[in-house]
Amino acid sequence: FSGPRGNFISHPAHREQADNSSTNSTARYRIVNSRRFQIGYKLQDVGPSGVSTVEMYITNDEGRTWFRYGTDDDNQSPFQVEVPKEGTYGFSLGVRSGAGLSSEPPQNGDKPSIVVVVDQTAPRLQLLPLEQGRGRSANKIRIQWRFQDDFPSDKPIALYYSTNGQAPWQPISGWTENTGGYIWNMGPNVPSRFFLRIEGRDMAGNTQVVETPQPVLIDLSRPTAKIIDVEAGSGPQ
């Protein structure tokens, strides 16, 4: 397992400890959109000799295999981390006192203290054709979309419109759930021609934006006709 600090050093496993570790509680999860991030920690039970080394251990297979990532330069939180690519990584710390006593490093099979998901992939977002209501619902527009992401946020969709396809974009909705559709009750100030914009976001903060390349034409008028006159034909019949 290689990374920006070189090849991480594999730590030997002890099967008895690995088997017992299966009872560990589920690790906390964090999702970030950068390969560089910081892991905060708090030193505990520090004796008069102080701390000589804070070591970070990393796993990319849910704790089945652990590697020594490196040491913290100043032994003070936070720990600067950089991983080689997107993925899911687990981390645990080891601490050595000034007298040489240290906590046990994680063994193969141990669960991580924290799991960090590095997600730099923007959501997949597609805007589908609009549907205009009829009759009394003619002023209602159904906006439809397709949204896919491995780590979507709770409310990943926001909708906007613009008269010229440029800023400022006027909000149609705030961030809303991914239901695949939204009924827009157009107010009297919305022009008959406008550009539509949809934004999608995930938990890591990655975003995707889709805009209509041409203006959308919405006609709310209801044509009628009125008889105004009758004219006789020319000449005898």
C-alpha cells in the first residue's frame, strides 16, 4: 500500500487479537472531498515523561490489514494526512511516552477508530423534459430529473430560473429531497421564457450543475374566439 509518504509499513497481525476485535463498536465516519485532510486527536493519561511519538496507522480494507502511516511531527493535534486516491480509509493512533512505553498498535482484524471516505466524484445529474399542467393547472410545471451518487446529502437538489441564462439565478426551491420531481407553481412575475438550472450535491460537498441550453417557453394563455359580425355573400343566391 503506497501513498505520498512512500510505502506504508505493514504491521504483523496476531490472530487471537484479530478474532477478539470483531466485537469492537462501529467506527465514526467522515466524508471529505480532498485527499488531504486533518485528523484531530486528544492525548490522554500523559505521564511526567511526556509524549515522544504519535503514530498513525491506516487501513483500506476495513481493518483486515493495517499499515503504519507515519508520525506526527509536533505530537500535537491535528495529524496531517494525505491518501493516494479516492476510497474508504480507516485510522487508528499509537502513542509512545518519553520513557519508551507505548500503546498497542492495531492488529490485522481490528476495527479503526475513525473511517474517512474520500469522495471527489460529482453527482450524476440529468434534467428531464418539463411537463406543463392543463386546464386549471396550466400554471403548474413539473420539473423532473435523475440524480445518482454514492453518498448523497439529505436534501441534494436545488432549482433555479433565469431570464437570460446568466446570474442572478432566482430560486424556485431551496435544497429539497431527491424525489425525482418538483411541482412549480409559477407566479405572475415569472416570464414566459426562461432558462432552468438544477444543482445536485453530495455529502462531501461535490456539486453538479445542469442548465437548459435554450430558453423554456411556457404559454399560460388560453385562446378564445368571439363572433363579431355576419356578412352576407355578394350577388343573388
